[in-house]
Amino acid sequence: MKGLILSGGRGTRLYPITFTRAKQLVPVANKPVLFRVIEAIRDAGITEIGIVIGDTGDEIRQAVGNGRRWDVTIRYIEQEAPLGLAHAVKISHDFLGDDRFVMFLGDNVIEGGISPLIRQFAGSSWNSQVVLTEVDHPQQYGVAELDNERRIVRLVEKPRNPRSNLALVGIYMFDANIFQAVNSIQPSWRGELEITDAIQWLVDQGCQVHPYIHRGWWIDTGKHIDLLEANNRVLAELTHHIEGYVDRDSKLDHLVTVERGAEVINSVVRGPAIIGEDCRIINSYVGPFTSIYHDTVVEDSEIEHSIVLDHSRIVGIPSRIEDSVIGRDVEITFSPIKPKAYKMTLGDHSKVGLL
């Protein structure tokens, strides 16, 4: 089998963070989401991976390279515009050939990886396997309707009146029949070739499309609140370790990671939390479910349940920062006029003097 990762979206729901960074490269627990997807596919035994790229392609290429660090080979497939998931499959035919493949959205995080799914599909005669999960707001997703024998009978993209709460989670497995499907469907009202229409074509043609209902957690990191939730989930699953320096006046629990080159001085860090490479945490409190990315300084401040990207400075903040996503090269300092609480999403290269 081969792997196909879709990494071409603009990430508008994550503005301003994604004004200057591909959404798939925003880190969760200090690792870009796209890297987690590559690792999940590799861990399933797949070593040939195509990545569909768009406007942020140069940044994706620079970050991922040729795949050597993961012992896989990477091929890049350029999509001229975001014309739909089925369009991404269509333009990837030369890379995929007639091989079976798994398609994985590059901004999704799923509990447990995909190795069992790949083994199940590889040992079957199914033409396709789609991963479904129960969601609270199915009108925001592609939705599958099953019959009494748990077979897929209908799929609809973002239905106004969903007939099911089973959403497509962005992980699909196909054989070569999918290429006839994507070449047979028409663009939707959104002007895109929808993967739900392509799968529906397979169903209508009598192909075997197997639904796999995922019972663990799954998160699409397309929005700030979901990014924070994914960070929470992954931090809670990490095996934590200390590689950096922690002085004797600091207090850390066993759910804290301090990466190499980082320093924690006269501070309290309560996990699950991760302090990135070459960070400095000085006279500060870092609370649970916080990820501080590389080369960042937190001094005389308190922060929890937040993500801070690299090369940022948070200095002298008298009230606790929480529920926040803070971009690269951000500077947050104290200004002596009062309010007491702060909640923020800051884009890259911002400078904020808090009142």
C-alpha cells in the first residue's frame, strides 16, 4: 500500500496563526500535526507517501524534506487550487498507480493510530474502507447513513438536516476503483469534487465500502478550540522525560517533558506539559495542558492550557494567561494599567503590551 496525505488547505479557520504558517505545521504537544500523520502512516508499515500541497507547498517541502528522518520516501503532488478531496485523489493517480492506498488529512489527529485499520483493509477484499465517528454537530462534516446491517447506503457532504451523527473523519482506504469514481462525478455546489460523492459512486456501483466506526477520540485541528483540545489529548498520552536543566528551586511533576537545551529556573511546572528545546522558564508557573515550543522565554508570568509557538517572549505578566494560542516571534509584556484576566489568539510577529 501507499499513503496519500492532503496538505493543501489554506487554514482560514486558524487565522491569524496560519497567515504565515501552514496549518499542518502548527505543533500539537511540540510536534507539527503533519509529522504525526507521517508517523502514523509509517508505523502502519507504509513507506511510500505522497503529499498533496497547495499555496503553502514551499513551507511543507522545507519542513518535511524527502522523508529520510522517518525512513520513508516522500513525493510532492501540486494541486493548483483547493478543488476538493476527490480532486486531490484524481491528480495523484500517477503516484498511486493501481496500488491500494490510505488517504489521511494532514491536519487530523486520531487516538491509537491507523495500523489496525491498514491490516484490516490489506487482508480484505473490500474496495474501500472509511473511518466514521459519532459527532455532536454532523452538519459540519461529511455524514454516512448506514442500514440495519451496518452497510453504507448514503453519504452527504455537510447536510443541512443530517440523517446520522456518523461523520467521516478524514481517513480513507481505497483500491483502484476510486479513480473511475473521481472521474465520473461532477463538482458540488461548492465547486469542488467531493470525496463523499466519489464514495457514494462506489456504493451505487456495488463496490464493497466498509465502514469502520472509531470509538476513541479524533480531532480536526482546523479551529483554535480544537487545536487546544488536540494538545490536551496528546500531552496526556506522552511518555514524559527531562533532558534539559531544572534547578533545585523548581518543582515539576512526573507529567512534564523538558526538552534538550531548555532551562527551568525557580519555577513550577504542572503537567501534562512540555517545554521545548532551548526555552527558558524563569520565576514562572506553567500549568497543565500547556505546550511551549522551541526558543521561547516565559519569565515572571503564569500560563496554562495554552500553546505558545517558537521564539516568543512572555515577560512580567501579573495575571494568568490561559486558553490561548500564541504565534511565533510574539512578545507579551506588562503595561501598568490594570485588567486582571487575559485570553488571546495572537498571530506571528505580534507585540502586545498588556494593560
